[in-house]
Amino acid sequence: MKSLNRRTFLRGALGTAVALPTLEIMLNSNGTAWASGGSICKRFFVGFGGHALGADGDTVHNEVVPVATGPGYDLRRATATLANHGNVAADISIISGLRIPYNTGGGIPAGGWNSDFHIQALGPLISGMRNNANDDHGVNGPSSDQIVAEAIGQDTLFKSLVYQVQASWYLTASAPYGRDLISYRQEGNSIIAIPGQTSPRVAYDTLFTSFVPADDGDAAIKASELLKRQSVIDLVRADYQRLVPKLGTVDRQRMQRHLDEIRDLENLLDATGPSQGEICQLLADPGTDPAIGGDNEGSNGVDFDVNKGWSDEDGRARILADLVHMAFACDMTRSASMLYTMAQSHMNSISYTGLAYDQHEVGHAYQGTGFVSDVVAWHYDHFGYLVAKLRDTPEGAGSLLDNCALVYMNEAGHGYDPGSGDTITAHSTENMVCLTAGRAGGLVAGEHIVADGYHPGNVLNSAMKAVGVDQNLGEVVGTIPGLI
């Protein structure tokens, strides 16, 4: 065998399939293109965190933006976790000075919002489209992950993957009303929301199994039960043993690493089984997913129960990141999004701030921007983990990260709020920041780039262009100078 089709799967019983990573046998002699022709595929990722960068009443806008510009930027309290994962900061760029415009009395500007922060500023951030009216709380265009999926995801097993780390809204007094959604596709004249998958077990099973008999529900149930008692590696072992003799030494090592990562992921899923506490309610059928934490009646102070509002989001984030990594490595999808925490997130923040508040209230508790920075650092650590996984995965003549464009966005910046008139608040789209990673299409990595006055959508435009999709996000036109 002189070459191997890049769409080759290891197949086993009950519809189990394991996609292969990029192997030397699939590539040309230089490792820069597929042996069958065409360049190595590009991948796109968007992450989102429901947090601001600064606190109410604190004149310090953030502890994210480095003092220095260019490469080798300095790390601060909010970015300290980028020193983790083998100093992943060297692979992540910080784009500062961003803002989303708002209504200052002359109408809602292009790509902007009116005055109701939590449910009007989110739409322009995601879609680049303005609110249609003063009382419009919707998202009025497709999100960047779905634009990319339509453009370059037509021949992959999954056009896109949409995952969600925060498992529940965690507040009895209200509902998310769209604050748990960051992915939207366009169907004709309609914009359709795509909910994120919150179950690591379901996400895992979806990637590795395809047994859905059309006319035999019992067979599907029995197959599912059997698969959950076995490793997918065991189920595809016979096919693997037929393939290995055809591979060279490097490809055998890469295949072994690939299977080891799958086994580690299975073990992690098995290790995160539910553990019921006195104040923790279980999902109706959680399988081996972590338990779902109970809701709080209030968001801070004496009515905040620090034992509620948490469903092992640390573990969930790691598993879902591992699945994104696997799906990219195997070219099962070329577009993915991850909602780490919901907009106006009421997730318990005590594990990473030490404060008895939910995440949203940290910004409003007059505890200072330093504690908000701890919220930011938690999110950046999880984003950095995914970036490092991609960096450490060989692909072709370089790494998987070389063929990716990733963006991390936060809900708010810090400064003026047109709704309340406050000038120093967490309800603001002034002084915003995005992170980017990857080197697809010449995307710049490991630098601090000041982009005063540009929209976060310009960052998404840049990342889309890096993966070959030269399209604007809604009404936001153009890219960030110096980012490509």
C-alpha cells in the first residue's frame, strides 16, 4: 500500500467507528498536502465565557491587557494561567481595544446594541448584526462557527460540533432566555438556534458510534448498553490489527498515541460518575456524567449556598475539549464551538475566586477587578488546555494547531453602560478583549495586538479568513490589521 485514504475508519461491532489521525501514509513526500491531492484541511473554533473583564466601581478596566505589544507579552493576574500547559501563551495572541457600539441617542448602529446589556449585547457579539428595534432581544444572523461549517464542513462526518460546559442555569428566580446559546445557523430567512451538548457521555458516544436501526428501537438500546460496557478500542481491534502491518514506524507510534488518548478519555468518563450529595440533585439519567448541581434562590450573600450551582464544570470542560481535539485530529468536523459559561453566568465561582458569589455577581459585588480577573483566568486556562492539545499533536510537517484558527470571546469588557448610565461597570462593551490561537492562513500567534475601536466581529472575520472563508460576520466589515 503506497497511500491510505484520509477518510479511513477502524470499524467494529455495532456500528463502532474510530477515525484516524493524519498519518504519513496519507500525505505527500513533504508532509504538506494529501497524497491524493489538495492541502491539509483547516479547522475553526469559537469559545465563549459569560463574564466581564472588570468590576463595578473599579477604575482598573482589566488585568488582561499586557503592558507590552508584539511577541513575548507580559502576563498579569487574568492571564497567569496562560503560563500553564507548557507556556501556551507563546501560541495565543491577545487582541485588545475592542468594542461593540451601542445606541447613543441616534439609533442602533451597525453591529451594535440598544441598552439592555445581557440580552441585547450578546446578539451583535455572536452574529455581528444590530438589534432590529429597541425591544429586540434576538440574534439576527448566523454565528461564525456555522458560517464556516457551511463553507468548509460539507464533506465531514459532522458539519459542526456545538458543546456547552456549564450544565445548568443554576438560578431559580429566572431562566436563560437565550443566554445559553452561542451557535446559530441560517435557514432561508430564519435564524435557528443550535443548543450545545452538555453531556460528555452523549458527546463521546456520538463521535464513536453510529448504530441507529431505523425500525428496531430495542436493538438500538441493547447495542448502546453493550457499547457502554466495552471500550471502542476493543470493538475495532480486529480492523486495527489488519491496518498496522501496512504502516511505517512513525505512523505506528502515532496510531498508538491516538488509541491511548481514546482510552484515557474513556477512563476519564468512567471516573466522573455521579456522586449524590445532600444538596445536589441528579439529572434524570446522568449515566457516567457528573451530577447536576442544585439551583440557588439568590446570587450572593446570605442566600447563596456555596454547595449549589456546580456540576464539575472543570471535568466537563476537559472532556469536551478532548473531544474537540479528537474530532479535529480525525477530520470529523472542521468547525466547533464551546460555551464555557453562559452569558450572565450564575455558576458557582467559589472554587476559582474564593468568594461566596455566583460568577455574574463577582463583577457587581464591589470586590474589585482582581477577583473578576480570577474568573477570567479560569476560562483562559481551559481555552489554553485545548490550544496545547492541538499544539502537541503532530500533523503533516508541523502540528495540528498550525492548521487551526481559534477565537475566545468574553461577554463584556468594562466601562460605560448606556442602559444605566454608569461609567465604571461590568455591563459594558467598552475595553473588550479576544484571544486567538493557531497559525492557519498565516494567523499571528503569541502576540499582543492593539486594535482600538475594532469590533470583536473583526477578530472572527480574521479567523474565518485564516481557514479560507473570506466572509464578513453580519454588518461587521474587515479584519484586524496585523493579525494575519
